[in-house]
Amino acid sequence: MCDAENVSSEFDTALYQIVACSLLVPPVKLSTVGSRVFSVAGPRVWNTLPEETRSAPSLTIFCQRVKTWLFRQSYPDLIINGLTLK
């Protein structure tokens, strides 16, 4: 999913350059709303995902990995069948 060759030239701008499946976060001009606009918040959240999740080979696997990551972020101390999720 994170192949630089598959990125349309329309999105090949300074805001959306793909480097190792990471997106560049544009500088924020307004401290009140600037960090909440999609063009800033989207890349910031994408970059916090684990590399394994960002480089998923399909949308289905990506969704499964995001769901697992979100679950583990929400319940870091949950123990299932004697194993602690980390």
C-alpha cells in the first residue's frame, strides 16, 4: 500500500511526499486551529501508526492491523489467556 510508484502525480507535493511510508506534516500557521486541519492531522496520525501497519499489502490487512493497534492503545494492560498484550 505504501509504494511510491503508485502515488499519483497529483499528490506528489511537499505535503504528501512518501518517504519510507511516512507523510510530511506541513508547518502550522495558526496555533488555534492549524494542528486540527486534515492536511496536518491526517499525516500526523498516519506517521504514528507502526511501520508494519502502514506497509500492509492490502486494505483488508491494513484495517485489521489498525483495529488491533487501536485496541492495544486503548487497553494496554489487558490480559487475555494469561498473556499481557504489548
